[in-house]
Amino acid sequence: MQENKIKTQIALNKFVKFRKEKGFILMFDCEKMQHYEIPQEFGRLLSQLKQGVDIKRISTLGKDAKDLLKDLKALELTHTISI
């Protein structure tokens, strides 16, 4: 008998858009009509979050990336997906 493994991922909400600006990344929450400026060093992480990042992988991220994820969660810009 084969067990089904459930994967849990964290992802940006579908209402969140972002783009690179000069010196920072502009993130916009279309649902709440709010914008945020994120340091450019997190561009790759944001791109991955758009597709979904495995919860297990988050433990391998640096302190700054974990702090950003905590802030995004507090602002309700992310959600958890179970596959």
C-alpha cells in the first residue's frame, strides 16, 4: 500500500503583483490597494513565491528572507497550499 504524501507550499496571493524598479522591487496588493518597497536582493525569492515554495525549503533560507516571509504573512500577502 502506497501512502499519499501531502506537500505544503507557501505562495503569494493572486492579487499581489510586483516589478523591478531602480534600486528596489515594487510590490502591489491589488485587493487592498497598497504598495510596498522590497530590497532587490529578494527578487528571486518573490519570483519563486509566485509559483509556490515548499515549506521544508524555507528552513534553508537566510534570516533576512525568513523575516520577509514573516512580514508578508502578517500583511496577509501569502497563503498556504496543500497538494
